Amino acid sequence: MRIYKPIKFRGARDETIRESLIDTGASISLIPRELAITVGAWHTDQYVDVTGVHGQSRALPIGKIGIFFPALGDKGGYFLVAVSDVEKEPIIGMDVLKPLGISIETKTEELSIKNEIWEAFKTISGIGVAFFLGVKILEKLFEEEK
């Protein structure tokens, strides 16, 4: 299943929206060189080895670009991505999706965000439980010393 969504790309010079492949099997996102030039993606002096689906490997330059999801209220940010002179379409991988909490509903092919309030509540609850247990353990230790 190939899922395409409009993605807003922003650089130092401009911004544009392009249909992009949302690829949960890709560990790193990739943009075409032409797109990097058009929006003015920031250059880095770094390269990343990228292995394709057929096992071919190549070193691609890394650029920094803004990636935003219009369907999700422009949720996004600035990411380091591979820049390719071979691919013609942007590929958004897990390096962008996971930190933003974005997942794909496979039945509807729609993007969604994990319930951030629930995730924060679970984290705070976990910390609270750990703190409570820690206090109880300390109380027990001090009781034993008496």
C-alpha cells in the first residue's frame, strides 16, 4: 500500500506543498535535490549511507528542511533528511513521523496523532507511581533503622 499526502516543505528561501510518500518502512526521510534547491534547504557537511529496497547502498548528502503536515494543523518541525538526485518524490520516514507522534490509520489511509494529552497523563502517572513507591521504600528503610 502506497500512501501519499500533501506535505509542506519550508527552507530559507521559500515553502511549497508536494505530494509525498508516507513510508513507515523508511528509517530516514528523503527529498529530491530539486526540492532542496527550490525551498533553500540548509546544507550540512554530512552524508548518510542509504540502502534501497533492492540492497543498493549510496552516500547521500544531509540537508535540514522544515516538514509540516497541513492535514494535521501544520504539525511539524525542522529535520535532517537525505537529499537525492535520483528520487523524484519526497519520502517521509519514521525519523519524522515518530517524534511528531504521527501514525497511519491503515483502514482509512489517514494520518493521525496519538492523543497527546493521554500520553502526557500516562507519563505523569508513571512518574507519580514511581515517586510514591520510592517514598514508601524510603519510609520502610527509615522505619527499619529505628
